[in-house]
Amino acid sequence: MQSIPLPTSRRRALAGSAVGFGWLAARNLLAGTVDHGLPVRARRVIFMFMKGGPSHVDTFDPKPKLTADDGKPFPAAKPRVQFAATGNLLASPWRFRRHGACGSPVSDLFPHVARHVDRICFLHGVHGTNAAHGGAVLKLHTGSDTFVRPGMGAWVSYGLGTLNADLPAFVTICPTLAHGGANNWGSAFLPARHQGVPLGVASRPATEARMKFIANPRWSADVQRAQLDFIRGLGDQAAADPVLESRLESFELAFRMQRAMPTVEDLSGETRETLALYGLDDPVTANFGRQCLLARRFAEAGVRFIQVTHSDGKVQWDQHADLLAGHGEKAAEVDKPIAGLLEDLARRGLLDDTLVVWSGEFGRTPVAQGTNGRDHNPEGFTIWMAGGGVRGGFRYGATDDYGYYAVDGRMSIHDVHATILHLLGVDHLRLTYRHGGRDFRLTDVAGEVHGAVIA
């Protein structure tokens, strides 16, 4: 698909219908498929980003040989490019136990998530291209670690539009401002209306994650509506200018959001049981729990792509030292809220068509940095998905016996993106945008759908 000049009547049609679907799916979305006929398994995505790089060998990818050879040298070549100097093998300090009917192993770091393994598809063969946080975070979010490209959520917005014309298609809750910052949720060369709408920042409490300036204390809704109608009627030449067209559409969306956004952000109607399910009654879990509950509310309200970020703006999951305390603290903050989100989505009938994705920007080395830390490791790590048409209770791919390299079912970040789009009913090869004389896509010139993970 190529970028198509906007027709003169499109702005008027959107203003009247308030639909705003992306060009790819506009014609066939109501029929349940996009125009190339792929089945739609997921209608929305909740992306849980664990900033800093959780260790796969300490969470969801047990390595008995790593335990047996603790303290010995790694018996193979280490990566040519490493982030820092590392030493000998370091066994995980946590015990792994098998859970669910599928028997998937999960470490004691995640006792609550472990109860949902029959809903989860673990991708153990994921590998990246960059050992530095900045490049790896950008690659995960945008498909490129070197250039400014649209974020994953922006591509989903462009391809499928929103399910609620009164809300943006892409919302990011408490995003990190480090390592790419706004580029991770930006629209780059896509029309500006597809960029993520940030609520709060990672370094501030989630209680502050609200849409700023949502109310207009100066003008009534009728006056604002009259202003927009006046601007729209000033000149038909606006419809021939995609930049101006997108700006006018953003004005229209901002106007409609004044009533819709506060309703979604208001948790006062949630039951005490639901608040406790997400951990809002515990200061350890309350911050991330609030993000997860907001994610459910945005998903329920029709937002296509919702991201929540676990990052305090300081250490995150980046344990170069003191792994036991660092990962123990971080996992305790997210374990119950994540499990609560999965449970709540399932009981509300939303999990079947909501794709939940859990990921850091890379994993960590099975060898020690210092005496009790782990370095960055993009060579092999774990991402997991749940709901949205994936195979629950399934482990796909593998790292080597120690967890250093992806060796089986290898999935690049482009493969992960292609598979996510496929679950949404979108062919990643056809979701393109013409810019600078070239057709760009989220997966660049690579990416394969891994059908084995699809139910």
C-alpha cells in the first residue's frame, strides 16, 4: 500500500462520521478482515514494556546446565560485540517451578503470572541487534536502531485506525523519556494523528498520568464546535494538504476527547475487589497496577494500541550488580498487576481479542558482570504474548544450554513485529507508507510471521 493523496471530501466525511479508520482497513474492517483477507484474531494490543532488560534466565527460561556449571568459564565464544566485560557463568538465585496444565516453568520471581501460563505463549528464541539500551529500545519500538521511524503503535493506528473516534488509537502510559524518548511512540513520517498520546512519564507516579489541558475553562463546547466548523469551512485547499489535514483532524479529536478521556481515566467506579486484583491496595504494586488497570479501561473503550512502561527513571531492570535485590524488587512491583490484567481481561471477555505482549529491550547474560550482576544480552532472550489468537500454554524457540544465544525458533524483532501485525489481521509486507521516494514499513526489508505461535 502506498500513501494516497487525501480526497477533498475526506475531512468533511470524517467530521461527520467521526470514524477515522486507517486507509488499509477502512473498507473491510467491519467485515472482520483487512483488504488482503487475513483473519483478525486480535483487535487491540496491550504492550507491557519492562525498561532495562529483564533476565530471561532468571524469569521464564530455566537453564539447569547454568546451575550445574555455576562459576565455570562459558565454554563457547562470547559475542563479538559486548556492552561490558563479563566473567564466568552465574547460576540463577531463583528456583523454577512448573505450572499449569502445560507445565511451563516460571521462576519464583513471578508467582502470580505463573498461574496464567496456560494463557501464555513464551517466545524463547528472540534476538536483537544492539547491546546498548538506546538502540535496543528504539529497535523494539520502531524496528530501527539507527533511524527515526514510526513506533509500532503508530503503524497499528495507521493500518487499522481506532475503534472509538472520541479517543486516540495509540496511548502510552508513563513512557520513559530516556533512550529514544518520544521517538519510541512518535509517528515520524506518518501523519501526526497516528503518534502515541503520552499520559504521564516514567519518573513520576502513575497517579499523575492524566491527559493535560483536557478541559477548556474559557470556551463552552458549543463555542469550540463553532470554531472548528469555521476553520473547516475556511478553504477547501486544506484537503489537498495532508499536513494541514492531519492538523485539523487532531483538533477534531482533541475536541471529542474532552468528554471521553476523563471518563476512561476515572477509576472511582471500579470495585474494591478489582482495585485489589491489580494491587492498588499495596504501595509496592499500586503504581504499575494503576497503569495496568488504565490499560484495561482504554482497551475496553476502543483504543487500538496501549503501552504501559515499567521504569522508575533510574535503575529499572538493569542489574549490572546486585541482581538478587534488583530483580526481586522489580518483579514484586509488576507480578501481581500483570496477573490481575490477564485475569480481568479474561473474565470480561476481552482477552480473546486483546493481544498482551510482555518484553524488555533485551535479556541478560548467563555470565556474571562483577560478582553478582548480569550484562546486557541481545543475542537471545524471552518475550511472551497472551490472548489475541496466540497458542496459550506453549513455549516456542530456545536459547542454548546456558541461555546466551537464540538457537531454535529464532525470531528477530522484525519477526516479532510481523507476527503481531498478522494477529491483528495485517500483512506486514503490505502495510507501507510512501516517504522520500521509498515505501517504508515497520519490518523494513525483513520479517517473517511465525505461524507456530498462532492458535
